[in-house]
Amino acid sequence: MALISFTMSDDSSFWEVRWKENRRGWDLHGPHPSLAALMRLSTLRAPAKGWVPGCGSGHDAAALASEGFEVEASDISPTAIQVAQNLYGKVPRVKFAVADLFEKKQAGFDFIFDRAMWCALPPGRQQEYLKACWENLRPDGLFCSIAFAKLSKEIEAGPPFEISKKEIEQQLRGKWKIVQIEAAKPPELTPFILEEMLVIARKQ
């Protein structure tokens, strides 16, 4: 399996090509059906400040902002951000920006919402991603994720890459306190995802 380095300097073109060619099978054309359940489990309340890395079309970021959260959303693909701006640029309390998540340094977010970014990275970079998330959260901030726990064999070479419950627990060990890990039914629009997990972890 070839590892992919996701940085603005050398591999942003990987995702940019996919966006330009409209190869985005992960796009649900609306917020994730489990987003509301995940936020209820988190007990977060508006106007908590959140970051959505790898925001894509911005559906989830806009949904969070519509609930009163203050949201910053970023993606490495300029085309993705343009799509998000076109769809949700007028939604109050959400800001979209092209950004490399590994370079963001803003240790003040109350929460991070992750859907597909953790799983989009190859296993060798997932801990680096969690470290970047940890660094951008305030003390006791929450990492809230909808993780792909099981994927169909057709895409086993990735991306995305599945993360089992055991692997989730292993990766979060140390700097995080696990608040919740709960199985969730994947959306019908993504048949390649066989099982998802709602994950909430608190920065220690």
C-alpha cells in the first residue's frame, strides 16, 4: 500500500484532481445523518467554537453553524472550498478557507468535528493528524468523529482507510480520554462504508 503525504506543498493535487473530476463518492449532498446524534452525545452547546478539517462541500460545517456554533472549516482543495462557498458562503457563523490542517496552529477550539479526514489519511499519518487536532483544541476540548470502522473490499487499498474500534482505542490512548465510542449505521449514499463509529474523545 502506497502511503500518501497530505501536505499543501506536494500532495494537495491528489484531492484537487478528484474534486475537479467530480470523483467524490464520500459527498452526501447534505449533513451526515449521524451528526446530530454525535453532537447530542458530546453535550456541546452553542456558541462553542469548532473546527471542521477536510470539510469538503461544507455540509456538516454549515449544519453546525445553523445550530449556533461558531465554525471554521478548511480543506486542502481550493475547488472544495469554492464549492462550499457557493453552497454555504452566506450562512452566518461559518468561515471556509483553503488550509493544510498540519500547519494550522490555533489552540482555542472547543471542539473538532471529523468526518472522513481521519480515515482519509493512511495509517502511518493518522497519529500525526490526531496530534494536530490535539494541538488546536483548548484544554478539555473535544474531538468528535464519525469514523469508518469497516469498509468494503473494493476499496481496501484506500483512501479511505478503515479504523476498527480497537485501533481507535489504541490511537487515542495517552493524550485523550475516550468519552464515547458507539456504532452507527452508515448512510445509504456510501455503500462502500459497512460500519461507522461515533467517537468522542477529550483532550488531556
